[in-house]
Amino acid sequence: MSIAAEATEFSFPHRHLLGIEGLSGHEIVGLLDLAEEAASVSRQVAKKRDDLRGRTLINLFFEDSTRTQSSFELAGKRLGADVMNMSVRTSSVQKGETLIDTAVTLNAMRPDILVVRHHAAGAVELLAQKVDCSVINAGDGSHEHPTQALLDALTIRRHKGRIAGLIVAICGDILHSRVARSNILLLNTLGARVRVIAPSTLLGAGIERLGVEVHRSMRQGLDGADIVMMLRLQRERMTSSLVPSQREYFHFFGLDYDKLACAKPDALIMHPGPMNRGVEIDSNVADDARSVIREQVEMGVAVRMAVLQALARHLPNQ
Amino acid sequence: MVMQSESNHHDPHSTALVNARLFDPASGLDQKGGMLIVNGKIATFGPEIGQGSVGEATFIDCGGKLLAPGLIDMLVFTGEPGHEHRETLATASRAASAGGVTTIICMPNTDPVIDDVALVDFILRRARDTAQVNVHPMAAMTKGLLGEEMTEIGLLREAGAIAFTNGKHSLANAKMMRNVLAYAKDFGALIIHHLEDPSLAKDGVMNESEVSTRLGLRGIPAAAEAIMLERDVRLVELTGGRYHAGQISCRASLEIIRAAKARGLPVTCGVSINHLTLNQNDIGPYRTFFKLRPPLRSEEDRQAMVDGVASGDIDVIVSAHDPKDADVKRRPFAEASDGAIGLETLLSAALSLHHNGGVDLATLLKAMTANPARLLGLDSGRLAKGAPADLVLIDLETPFVVEPEHLRSRSKNTPFDQARLQGRALMTLVAGRPVYNYADPRGS
């Protein structure tokens, strides 16, 4: 039987999941409810469901990823789909094929769901216009990463019982982060108070217009926060002189116990991974009892199962 | 006349300056009176402080001369570390005290370049141990001053770097400049920039003009400065970072500064004493002591600089003290090093603008006291209760001839060689302690 059977009230009229933008609060909550059930299913011995039996899911990753790709692969398999991972290194992309040609070629193989990660913002949406199947954005450049925002929201809701009214501080490389963008959109939709904390060089123009409170000091930004969400700092940010060094970044923007003391005592510590211990987060803080970083990974599979189930209602080839 | 009196009960922590003309450019104060200094700070001052009212303090009779805040020189090159044969922090500080300068801001283009926390700490320790006056290091804003990687502006600021600069090089990469301005803003750090478009200034050795053509020397157009300044102003507008043009030298730059200030941007500027009192014609027969960066400009530009100081659009006057030994100066003009010493002549040369009516005295001194203090966040630069007793006693009138061999700087490359100047520092006090006394220069 389908685990979505009980959630018949939930309507999800979209063919693709390209971003959090465009989702209503009702739809987001519906997905979280579905994911909650998927999470309990995933903890059972018998994890296998049949929502996607006979269906084909292709993971098409133009950027290397371990955790997101395996998370989607597991989610697809637990719902009974045939999952294929397309590695870019061995694909014709390396031979100069354009994104659209790749999409058209894959489309001809009649997949039901494409999970796509691409280094260029907007690439997944462009691809979605050229195929007949459902497309899930697994991260497009610095634009969106909707399943990450959903899994973060699910993790928060499981611990705090709600999203509305919580103070969520997102810290680090806001400028380049698709995780930050999707989270800002989702958390605002569900009524959280979102803060971003970063040096000016990593904030992005007009960020305050996205409905966030902007801070350039960790102590101020973390003051009274319920959720501390750290972002990964890429090494390239140093070579392009957006920040001068790892040690300076850690000193001013790394999460250590000193800065964490400004947040609420029961604040959750989150990180989308992979972490740079000692760069954006102190190693002990990452392993603290308040850290839910590993639970985020578990909720990742659950949320991706929920998204696949929701999209299953509008799949092609039927 | 200045004299130091013996008191019966000598208290090293308490000094009284009596019979002075108290002159504070920040508040406009100009009145006869005295000052009591306790524990290195100004305890009180005013007309009521006289010889009879100071109790057991050591007292100094100022002979009616002008008692002003000690000068703050925002642009000083030393040779420490790396070129100690030109100047050390100790010799620079002795030159400073003789010129009434109580605080010097050191440039980071030493060897090694001051671009690391440990080197800022080195300068502060060396200054503490060897210097007579206050020394604040500027740090490089790019590693090695190479313009490629930003320095650790936050950590350097915590270590005591008072401002950030790229030394004698403009940061040509606009994106890097943008990042530096945006990043420095978060730490309240001031960026001080040298203005010279490197491609336009390349191979140039003096101001581009009829004079350079006659001398057969390659010119640096004033536009090389104005273009860089205009670009920087746009980047300040983009980032909101605090920006100070270290030295401007031409009318075009002054107009850009005025326009930027009119738009409310956090832009300020300085001018060197050389560009206020000398022009390109002084180069005459290839005199290399007049080879400067930026180069001495036309007389019209010089007059514009004086007007800029008088109107307050130019915030700060600096010595641009740049000691160079004879080996690098006694060369054909095009091959000689640029730069001139100036710590000891800054005040006297500036007073020429007061004597010739170019700038009123308060405005003139403000550009060397309260204004740099405000830009740098220093609590000195003014006569105020609780402020550090960094003071200079000034004789406005007595003429003298600049004799390079009497200058205390280790290098003697002064463009004021044999110049007739009027007025000078008689006594300089740092934290209430006399560090220079003209009547007895060896005594202090």
C-alpha cells in the first residue's frame, strides 16, 4: 500500500520541483507531513514501498555530490523505482554536448523523473522545459536547493514543534549559497524570523529585500536565536579575496562555544554538509548534543521520498 | 622664554604649563591661561591656571607662546624593519618630536611588508621600546602590497593596525578594491589609498607639463590621479566603506573630493606639505629632492590645494616623510628614488601658509591635529580634559634657515634645504613628558 494513502487531503499540483519559490505554505506543510511518515517508514525493517514501482528515476549530476545523490537514490529505491546514476565524467557532456541536447537525448529514453544538479543557476529549469518527465532540482548554481530547505524545516519542526515565530540565523557564505536562498524562502513562507550573518563581501546586493535581518557580527546575529544554521565556506572564497584567510574567517564567523553562547541555550546547530571543521564550525560544536547535523541527513532521505510521492501523481507515461 | 622650574616637592605625575596662549583648533579656543597635566593626561586648563595655583606640580613657563595639541602625521615612511640605514622608528620619532609631531602613522611598505599580525605587534613593541612619540602602524590591505590577496583586516585591526593601505601603489584591480572596501567596512577600518593609475603613470618621473617637456622627462598626467580617485569614489558609493585619499595633488582631484562629499559619501583626503608649498618649477636643474610621488604639480594646482585646506575640503595635511639615503637620491633625475623627509619641517612649512594669509591658523592646525584624530579614532589631537597631554608649544614668529645637518632624521633628503621659514616647535610633550626642547635640544 502507499504511505500517502492517509494524506489524501494533500494536493500538490506541480509537475516539477524546481524551487521553494512558487510553493504555498500549505504545500510545504503537506510535504513535511508526508516526509514525517516516510521518516518512520525508513526506521522500519521493511522500508520498501511501491509508489514508484515500474518507474525510472535518473540522477543527472553535473556537479559532484555524494550525499544528495545517494539520498535521492535511496529515496527512489525505497519507493520501488529503478534508479540510474548518470556520471558527468563518462557522459557526452564531456564531449561538448549542450545541456539541451543532453536533456532531449535522456528524454528519448522515457524516464519518469529526472533529478538534476547543475553548476549554473537556472539550468535545471531550462532542462525542465525540454523534457516530458518530472524534474527535481537537486541544486542549481547559487540559486535554489529546495529539498535541502525542506529537510532543514522538517528537522527543525521535529525538535521545536513549529517553524512560525522561531529566530533562525543563517551564517556564512550567503552570496554563493543555494541552501541559504531556499531556506530564506521556505522559512519566511512558514513565518519564521530569518537572519543572515556574513561579512559584507559574502552577503549579496539587496539581501535585506529578501525579507531577512542582516548582521555582520555573529554575536549580534546569534543573539536569542533558536536555530543556528551554518553554511560551508568554499576555499575559492579565499583565493578570490572575499575573505582573507581561514583563521580570520573562523575568528569572526566560525561557530565556537563563545559565539554560540549568544544564541538561546537550547538552540539547534545545523549544517547542510559537508562541514569544514575549524573553518566555519568548531569541531566540538559540530558534535555537541545540540547539533542535529546527522539527523538532517536522515531527514534528507525522508523529504526526498515525500517529494517523489507528491510528484508521482502527475508522472508521464500513464 | 621657555624655562623649566624646579619645584620643592617634585611630583613626576603632575606638570603645570603656565603663561601660555591656549590654542585648540577643534573647539576654537584661543585664550591666555595654563594647563595642569596629571598622569600624562590633561587634568584641567584655562585662564585660572597660573603659577600660584598649581601647588606642588612641576611647572613650565610658556612665555606667552602658543600651546596647541601635538601634531598627528598620518603619512610617515620609516625604514624599520628592513631599511634601518634610512630611518628607524627611534630616529623618526626624534625627528617628529623636533617638529612638534606627537603621533606618527607609519606606512607598511617596509621589508618585510606589515601584512601580518606578528609584524604589527613588532612595530608596536619597537615603538614602545625606542620611540619618543606615539606610533601607530598602518597595515597592508593586500598581502605583500601585491594587490592580489586581501590581508586579515579584522585580525590586523584587533592587533592594533590603525588603518589599511596599499603603500605607494594604487590597487589597480577594481574588484579587489571593492572587496577590500566592503570587508573593511564591517570592522570600521579606514582604507587609505595612493592615487596613481599604474598604466598612465608608468615610466613617468614628474608632472606631465611644459616643464617635463623642456626637461625631457617623462610625465605623469594629473589625470592618472583623478581617474583612480573617481573610480574609488564610485566603489565607496557601491560599498559604503570608509575611504581616505592619502595625498591629492591637483585641482581635478579636489573637485572629485568636493563632489563626493556633497553626495554625503564617507570620503576624505590629505595633501602633503610639499604640494602645499612647492611646485614643479622647484625641480629646476633636475633636483632630485623634489622628485616626489605624487609629483609636484603646477602652481595652479598648488594654489588649489591651499584653497582646499582653507575651505576644509582637504581634511588632513601630512609630511609624507620619506627618508632616502644619498645613494638613491644622487642619481640622474629619472633614476633617483622619489620622496622627501618632512617630519621636522612640517609645522614650520605649514606656518608659511598662515603667514602669507593662505589658510587661517586654526584651520591649518586642525588639519594636523583634530582632523586626523577624528579619522583615525584617536583621543588626542585636541585640548580636552582627560585627553592625552600630547602637546606642542609653538613660536609663530622667529625666522630660521633649514640646515639639513641639524635635522634629526637619519636621511637628509629635504626639499627645504636652506629654506627660510618662520615659526617652529619650541617644546614637545608626549603624555605630559617633554620629549623635545628647542632651547636645550640635547637635554630632552
